[in-house]
Amino acid sequence: MSLVLFHPEARYILGMTLQRTFEGIICDYTPYYCEENVWKLCERIQQSSKAVIQEFYAVFISNDNKTVALWKQQASDKENGLIVWVVKACLASFALIIYSIGYNNYKHTCDAIICHDYHVILIRKASNLVSVFDFDSQLQFPCTFYDYVTHGLRPDDELQKQFQRLFRVIPALDFLETFASDRSHMKTTKDSNTYLKAPPPYPPIFTKDCSMNLPQFIKMELTSVPGQILNYENFLHFFRSD
């Protein structure tokens, strides 16, 4: 096993919100805030078309071990874009470790101290095409579901069990109505006003009744927030383009 320390600051300017466009819609993008990037895109799509938004689903990717393997990710310096998001609490120190995985030969023997244990993407399931919006991917924005599964996810049976993914699939309208984040998960300490990574420039996302439920969306065993929990095979079946 080899590992490389990578500093995302070399790729991103901290505190800068980048932008992409989709069918004339401006998509705000702040690195390390994937859930908010997806929420803001859902908001803009709804403002553009209340009919089209019904074709979209927010998808949380995580697992019980909080070790999510993804490929073709911007944060990776590997040729194949491999990154494994792993989390371990250790004081207030955080570092990003990118693993070179040998699929089923990979052995998790190193403590990885980072601030990500999940990823969030947006999927559009239209009548004739399924598209994936991953702000952090090296693939096209959006790309086809086939390309994302083939190059970004890759088959679960090639991964050891601790890296296999679960998917919380949420209709975009439900996500807009229920998701809340006070960004406390990105603070250096609970009571600090200092962030591990610069937050988006707009205010935190709250609902009428809640200021923070991000952890509930990530924990796949919980039913207190909306979404179907699917394994890899059922996820493929759900978004299969007939």
C-alpha cells in the first residue's frame, strides 16, 4: 500500500466560491461542502422549473465504516482520481490521506485523519437519460449515469466490504424542504468560529424547525430524515434508464 499526503489548497483557493453552469443555471460551488452545493443547485433548478425539479434526486454516499471509495475525484492526485474518504477524530488536527487501493487486495492499516466521511451528488432521472452532477468529479458536469458508475464508482464487488457504499436517495423537493446544516461539522472545535475549510459566502441552510440534521442524512440506518437506503445493486436498478 502506498499513500500520498495531498493539500487541496494547491488546487483550490480557500474562501472562493467557484461556479459551473447547467442549462443556463449558475451553480455555486464551494470545495468541501458537497451537501450545500447540491442543495443550492436543487434550489436554482426549482426556481427555474417546478416541473423539472421532480426529475432530480439528492444522493448521500456513505457506509457504516465511514470509508467511502470514489474515483475520478478532483481532490485526488492519482491518475485514476482515486480517493477514499475516511474519518478519525484526533484532537483538532486534520490531514487528507489519499490511498492507492489494490481493490480486494487493499488492507486498511493506517489511521486517516480527515474531515470527510461521505459524499453527496445530484442525479437527474429523465425519461430518456439519467445524468449525474458531481461538483467534485473530474468527469463532465453533468455526465451520464453510465460514465459515473463505470469511472466514478466502479463495481462494489471489487472493493473489500469496509469500502462498499450505501446510498440514501432523496427526491430533490424533499431534500430542499428538510435538509439543514449549521456547518458545525466543519469547525475546528464545537464552540469555535474557525472553520477547517472556508464556508460558502451565503448563510447556513436552516428549516423552520431545524438548524442541523446533516449527521442524520449520513447515517444510513436512520429513518428520521427522508430517503431510500439502497445498496450498490439496488442503486443501479433504481436509476437504470429503460
